[in-house]
Amino acid sequence: MIGPPPSLPLPPGVRTCAAVMAYEGVGREIVARLKYRNARCVVPWLATEMAKLVEDQRDPATGAPADVVTWVPTTAAHRRQRGFDQGRVLATAVARRLGVPCRCLLRRERGPAQTGRSRRQRLDGPGYEVRSERAVPPRVLLVDDVVTTGATLAAAARRLREAGAQDVTALVAARRP
């Protein structure tokens, strides 16, 4: 059985942070199969459930919950090793469900992956730079696979806000208890 996501403090810089499930048991297995085994059969279900979490945030003028969907990029080494970026896969599917454009707005700077790091090490967060040549739109939906401490989302949101985003909403598949 898939457990509901736990309540955790909101990462700094994001207005809301919604998760589909807890990152334990079946929820952990679903994310691990996507992330480490490229089992994309879970993507349609995950994208649908993730999109439902932001449906009520639609702007009355545009009808969309955000101006653009983007993702928290994985490390270059993980992307090469796996052959894909699971955040991009999820963001693309969520954007399609919401009818919102999906753009790569961030580039991950060199540094260690968050996986396997202590809480204190994680809180330093990875570095990001805005990669878009165009202006970052005011309302950004930031997608990731798992939120643990929130440091990764906070670091990404900080960069997006520095580049012009006024409202950053985080949306993840799973939240770690």
C-alpha cells in the first residue's frame, strides 16, 4: 500500500510543496524503479497524480497552474550513467497533463549528488545556474522525484527567483519521512 506523504516544513523559496506519496515501502520502490531501472511504466500514473495536486492553483486569466514547468536536474554523471534525467521525464509528463510548456531552466553545477549525504551535508544543497536565454516566467512549477530535507528544492527555487520568477511551486513524486 502506498502511504500518504508526511507533513514537513516548506523548503525556503517555494510557495507550496506537494507530494504524491511517502518515500517508503511501495512509494520508495516506485521511485527507485523509475530512477535506477528506467521503469517508465509508472510515469503516466505519477504524472496524473502529481498534476492533480496543482489543479486547484489554476490562474483565472490563463487557466494554467503555472507559466512553465521545469525540473531539478540530476548530476551530469547520473544522467550519463542512467541515460536519462528522471526529473525531466516527470516534468515533461506533468506539463503535458496540465497543458503547460515544459522548459529546461536550470543547469546543475559540479558537485556531489545528494544521495547518501548526511542531513547536514544535504542542507548545503547543490548549486544551480539558470540556463534559459529567455526570461524566466513569473510562475514556475518545479518538479523533482523526491524531497528529503528540501535543500535541493530551496537551492533551485532561489536561482529561479533571482532570475525573475515571482512564484515557485514545488511538486514531487515522493516525500521522505
